[in-house]
Amino acid sequence: MKRLLLSLVLVLPLLAGCTKKDNEIAIGEYDSMTGSEATFGLSSNKGVRLAIDEINAAGGVKGKKLALTAMDDQGKNEEAAAAVTRLITQNKVVAILGGVASGRSKAAAPIAQSKGVPFLSTGSTNPDVTKIGNFVFRVCFIDPFQGFVMAKFANENLKLKKVAILRDVKNDYSVGLADAFVQEFKKRGGEIVDDLSYQSGDIDFKAQLTQIRSKNPDGIYIPGYYTEVGLIAQQARQLGIKAPLMGGDGWDSDKLSEIGKDAINGNYYSNHYTTESTDPAVTEFIKKFKAKYNETPDALAALGYDAAKILAAAIERAHDLSGNAIRDELAKTKDFAGVTGKITLNENRDAVKSAVIIQVDGKNRKYVTTISP
Ligand code: PHE
């Protein structure tokens, strides 16, 4: 009797959990929502929630509501891995959205891969991320392309001949993007006059910038995240360096100009979408986002929105809610009309899309040009 009671006590909550879950599909998200890359996760989460609200309002997926559990990795690899483990084992999510910072994705995606849970990154551009395995996808372009984009712009539009590099050696993304830029810029006959490093969390960059100044480059490529880049811009201008600064999507945050102030204005970075687009899908998205959050969506908000919609469409098409079925449908994503462009996931589970060049103007992101693969 005692044993029966005990098993009832154990089984009843499980049953209750099941009935509740019967009309819901659990989706997980993890991202950096605090720390020095916090805007990446906060924005991505806003985009994801807007998409899920719309999907649920329109009847959900397979007649069920999508139920999102979002977790903060604090910008730390161990926390990212722990969050994904918890989402899978405790929340029993059918798929995971997120992973902006490539380093965090490289720590977390192997867990999803080993448990057979589809993992769809919003903004991780480092090529190694999707190489982790066949359950790992992304809705963004990759860094060999992003590096090519800025090297082409530096060479053809800015007509730069001598560029210095300042890379974050503690950040896989930064190292990969710097390498891609160097390769393409040299191929075009450009010269790399210096290639120096810093580490995420540094606040004083004067030694590197002083050395760079002595080489008199006509541009500096700094493919880092906004917190350090804002400080680097300030210190570069204090040292009298006037050469244009260039970067990648890691610059895309309202915080960039809060930290960099005037010093960051006029500089260029590559990005996933432009708020100046006249595509009705984009203008409509921006309108809805502003109505809900009272702010303009940055690139990650747009990528989060696209990722959630692509995942929902794959779940809808899947013959059941198993990891394999959802994975197979994600892999078939083709010509999805996203706000960050038309998304087709290729055989490497990456999206092949155009990039835009943005010129910083306070919190405005001035569209300069589009560069296609
Ligand atoms: N691409 C960056 C990375 O892989 C993350 C990022 C994406 C940052 C989009 C801003 C906007 O680490």
C-alpha cells in the first residue's frame, strides 16, 4: 500500500504535466541577456516573442500553442551549456532557438546535437558552429562571407590600401572574422600593416592603438563586440587616429553609440538587415515591433523573429514532434521570406544571404549598400 501511494505521488504530477503539455509545444531559447553582450540576447528574445505571439494568435502550430522558456547564459560558455542541458532535460523542449555569440553556441550546441534536439542559431556566424552536427542550423550568413563583404567595401568603396587589424583573441567570432577579412583584403592587393589583439573585458587599448598609429593605416578593422569596440573608438580618436574604423555584426547594438559616443560616428560595419528597407515585410515587422516594445528592432531582433517563424514552420510540416522529424523539416527550409532576407538552409545548414553595410550615426544605422554572395 505504501508503495502504491508512493508511486501515485510520483506519477500524478507527471500525468498532470502531460495533460498540460498536450495542448502546448515546448520551445527553448538561451542567449546572453546580462553581461557585456546583453543586448544580443535581449533583442533576439524580443524578436522570438513577437513571432511566437503572432503564431499563437493565428492558432499555433499543429493546433497547439508554442510555449517558450528563455534562459540567460550571462555571456558565459558554461552557463550556455547548462541552460541547454536544463531546457532539454527539465523543460523537455522539442527544439532550441538562440545562440548569438558564436563562442556560446560552440559550447551549447554539442549538447543539443548529442541529445538529438534541433538547434537553430539566430546570429552565430562562425563557420565551426554548424559543423558540430546535423541537428545544428543557423538563419544567418557565415563569417568567411562577412569578412569578404567588408574587405570588398574597404577596397572598392573606401579605396583603402593599408589596413590594421585589432582582434579579440578570446572571441572565436572575432578571430574567424579577422582572418576572413585579411585573406580577402590581401587577395585584392591590399596591405595589412599590423595585426594586434585584445581580450574581451579589456578596457584600455592605448598600447595597441599607439602602435597602430605609428603604422599610419588608412583604415582599422575591429571585428569585436560593441562594448569593447565603443571604448576602442573613443581611445583611437583621443590618440588622434582619424582613419575609418570597420567592423562586423558584433557592433550592432544601441549600446555601441552610448559607449563610443561621437567617436564611433561615421564608421562602418556589416550587418544582417537594414531598418531603411522598403520591403513591406520589413516595414510591417518594424511597425509591430515598435508597437510592442517601443524601440526599433536591431539585427538580432530581426534574426530572432525569422528563426522562430522558420522553426514553427518546420514543426508544422514535421509528421511528429520528434527531434528527427523536426530536424529533417528544418533542413528543407527553402526560400523562406524573412525580414533578414530570403532564407534557404544549404547542405551545411547555413543560410546564404546578402549583407548590408551600415554607417553609424548615433542610434541611427545609415544604410550604405548591399553586398550579395
Ligand atoms: N555574429 C556574432 C557571433 O557569431 C553575433 C551577432 C550576431 C552579433 C548578430 C550581433 C548581431 O558571435
